Amino acid sequence: MTTRLSASLIATAALLPNLLGCGSSDSSSTKKDDAAVVFDAADVCGAPKTAEELIACVKPANLSADIAEIAQERVPGSSHWQSVQDLCRSRLESYGFAVELQNYGTGVNVIGRLAGTVPNSSDVVISAHYDHIAGCPGASDNAAGLAAALEVARLLSSRDNSHPVVIACWDEEERGLIGSKAYADAARAANQDIGFVVSFDTIGFLSNDADSQTLPAGFDILFPTESAEIVANDSRGDFVSIISDEASALLVASFVTHADSIGLKRSSLVVPQNLLLSPATGDLRRSDHASFWVNNYPGIILSDTANFRNPNYHCLSGTDSPDTLNMEFVSQITQAAVAAAADVLDAP
């Protein structure tokens, strides 16, 4: 996640608004009801189809292995940057995606596409950036996000999806969202039909400690209700943030439903259309989803709120290494995301 406009990711990420709250510690609010589908995961994980099956078939070992492999310094142009780019390409090809290397001049996006079963259906884009800054392994930012995107790719490749699935590994996010902007700008110029975009960025750090979640100056004035809810939760950084535009309501609602079903705490901020590109909400456009908002495409970001929770963000006060991540948190975010993606991929 970029450091620019850093003073207010949490202004979105930490919001606990209409769709939910900070989540509940009452197990009755997070468990599936007694009528939930029960099945043997061993029988379905060869080719999971339903949202429930996809949730059960997320493999935490895959996520851990990919994070361990990716989380090294990977400045664009470096040897490990190339290795991670190659990993994205080879992995997507192995899952049956048609892969394009989008060389836009200063960097390279890896774009995998899996055709949908319904002609002329809009694309659903699942994405994460693969670059990082010098001198930092970037486990949460963004090895975890990239691992999640690749796991979602694996699972969605096993089913027939009505809409095309696009898996994107963005380059040069840390330099100002350059890779995703190149793609989104080209998509808009070609009038590409994109239904939804999901961006995974910094999804690995969780804290149950009081006062572990901070807020930017003035947040209590702009968002008094949400600020009060943060305080009421003892300012704990124990939730995933969902930041979206109004057009992503279906995707967000699905993510919230599945997050609740597995006990994943979440906060959701829907940015009003009239504020989507306003200077007043510039801090809400800190990652690759913003490239799509600018081009009038629906998009969401899933995040742990980066430096407003994680002291290791960009290795500022510690090393952003795999051992600092909460892997159950990463797995649950991946589970809710792949289930939500399946829901919208099956939608008319």
C-alpha cells in the first residue's frame, strides 16, 4: 500500500458503519445456524462449486507457503520482483488462465483471464499488487494479498463461472498505483465491461489489544458515529476493512454475509458517489481500487488498515515479515472473498 495520503486509510478502514459494526464477540452472531450445509471437504475440494464448499477448501498451507516465498525485497526491476512476476504467470497458467503480460512502459502487470459461460458478461477482477519498497520484505504489504489472490484463482478455476474471471497482479502500486492505472485506463478506453474489482492490500495484521487501532486527526469530526464505535470497541485492530463505492453494494453485502458465517469481524465504509473523487476523501483512494473508481468502475479494497494498526508497515517500526502475520485472519479474509466472488460470478 502506498504511503501517500497515509493519514487516513483508517478513515475508511476502521469505519464500522451501516452494514455491520466492529463485529460481535457473541458467538451467536458469527456462527452459521443449525441449518447450514454440512459436507465432507475431502469429497468436494477437487472441484468446489458452492460458496460453502469454496470456504471449506481454502488451504491455509498454500497461503503460508506463498507468503514465505514472496516476502522478500522486490523493488521493480530486481531479481525477486522478476521471480514473483514469474510466479504469478506460471501459477495462473497452471490453473488454466490465459495470461497476458501487460508491459505499459515502466512496469509489467500479470493478467490472467478465465472465460465465463455466459457470452458478453461483465468481468470480475480479483487483484493484488506484487511490488514493494526497498529494504523491506513486505509480508502484509503485500505478500499476503497476493497469496490470497492466487488462492482465489485456484479455487475459482475449478468451477464454471457465468462471468469471466480476471486475476491481476499489479506492478508499481508503491510508486503511485501506476500498474493498476495503466490497466484501468486502457480498459475504459476500450469500453471493457467490468462488473466488480476486488483489491487485496495489507490483509495480514490483527491485534486484539486495546488502543491498537488508531485514527487520523479530525476523523472524529468527519465521522463522529464511526469514531465513537471505534472507541466503544476499545480501539482494537481486530477486523478487516472493506472500503467500497456505492455500485459495489452487491459484492460488499455478499462478503459481509460470508464473513459473519465464519466469525470474521469486519467494518465497511461505502463512499458516497458525490465524494468518491473529492479531495476531501483522497485518503480513501490509497490503493489500486482507486484506479478503477477514477475510471467509473465499481471497486473495493480489503485491508487491515496498514500503518493505522501495523507498526511493521513499510518496516517503519519493525520488520514486515511473515512471522508477524495472523494466518487465521488471512485465511478468513480469503474465504469470505472467494465466496463473495462466487456469488457475483453466478449473478445474472
